[in-house]
Amino acid sequence: MRTTFRELVLVLLSVAVFPVRAATTGTGTGTGTATGTAAGTATATATSADTDVADADTSDPNLTIVGTWSSKSNQVFTGPGFYDPVDELLIEPSLPGVSYSFTADGYFEEATYQVSGNPRDPSCPQAALTWQHGRYEVLKNGTLVLHPLTVDGRQLVSDPCTDKGTSTYTRYNQTETFKSYLVFIDPYHGIYTLQLYQFDGSPMQPLYLAYRPPMMLPTQTLNPTSSGANVQESQAPSQAKRSLQQNVKRSLENKYRTNAELRPTAGIAWDLVWYSSAAVLGLGSVLFLVY
């Protein structure tokens, strides 16, 4: 009887203890699984964040707007090869195109050669050469604004069917606004590319890096006028004057680069005055010797 009672007590104790162990084991398993999953998620998130930071830290420092950019024709570039500020000549490139230059301290230069067809008469295409320079700014929303010097811009427009062979040469001043811009490496050509987006968000033709540092004319006002609004540092009178040798050299350099002619404005015919004065002086000398 004692043995039976002892066995019964052992059975009851075993039944009471094993469920507690089972419950404890189940709770431990659930808690461990939840904790492990949460830790894994946190680790993955941290790893992803670290990867993003690493990518940002290793970004290409050359992805900047600084430089001279040219369109696909690769024939139009800013600088002295497009505009001669001394003789005020726009030099026609071999192919149409667009070029922009930007400096790190906020200056820009623009050169464009555009040709548009004439659907009524295909033999009379219209062409325009445009050059201007000044300062630029990038707004907080990424908008790029170009502020040209009002007195320096030049434009030459040719319409052979209406201008009777004489192109129109005028001053040009046009503030330009680009909604945004993007500098990246073109995956096909493998070169740095500048994508400008116009004020309405439409993309312009891509521009490719041609020179860095940029190839530009001096950033100050090149042809100041007495009534010019944004005139910056101009040349001293002694520097503005050129010798006869310099004039001849520049004329020879520009002879085959453009067929434009610098015609004097209407007014006094100084050549006629000079020859008349020489003739009167010569006649007076002869009369003095004779009489």
C-alpha cells in the first residue's frame, strides 16, 4: 500500500511538472524567434543605410557643371574661336550646334549656331549666330538662371531670301532660365554629359564635356558703352589702343574665318576729308613755290 501511494505521488508530480516545462519551452521559443527576426530586420536596415552612405561618400567629384560643354556636332565652342570681341566678329562654325561654359565662381558664356529650314523655299534656310556672357546662379530648387551682361551680347541673323545678302548684326541680351540640370556619365559614350531642362521642363539636346577648365573669353565687360547698365572692369585707354602691326595681324587671322565686313556708320566721310585736305595742301605748296 505504501508503494502504491508512493507511485501515485510520483505520477502526480510528473504530470504537474512536465506541462510547466513545456509551457516554458514554448514561450522561450516564441520569444527567441521574434527577437531574432527583429534583430535581423534591424541589421538589414542598418546595412542598407550604410550602403547608401557609402555610395554618397564615393560619388564622382567631377559631376559638376564647371567646364565647356558642346552639343553632338562638336563644332561649336565658346571662346575666341566663336567671337572676336576686338573686331566684334561672329565666326561661323562648320556645323550648327550649342555650347555653354561655366566657371566655379559663377560666370557663364554661351555660343549658339542655329539653322532652321524654310518649308516654302528649301534653298533659303535661316541662320543665327548668338553669343553672350555674364553671371549665373543656381536657386535652392535647382533652377539655373543665366544673367548676361547687357552690352556685350551679339547676334548675327541671316535670311538670304529677304535680306538681299546683308545679314542683320545686333546687340543681344536674353536672360535664360532652366528648370533644372543634371550632370552624369553617358552610358553609351562614356563621357561627362550635361542635360539642361528648359523652363517648362522639356529636355534640351545633351551637351558633352569638351574642356575643363572652361575655354572662355574674359568674364568682364568686353565692349562697354557710356550708357551700359552692367558694365564691369573695362580696359584702360592705353590697353585698348592697338598698334598697326596688331591690327594687320588680326585682320589676316580673321580674313578666311568669316566673310563679314565691318562697315562704318553713316556720317562724315573721313576719307574724303583727308584726301581733300591733302589736295588743298599740295595746291597751296605749289602756288607758294611759283609765286
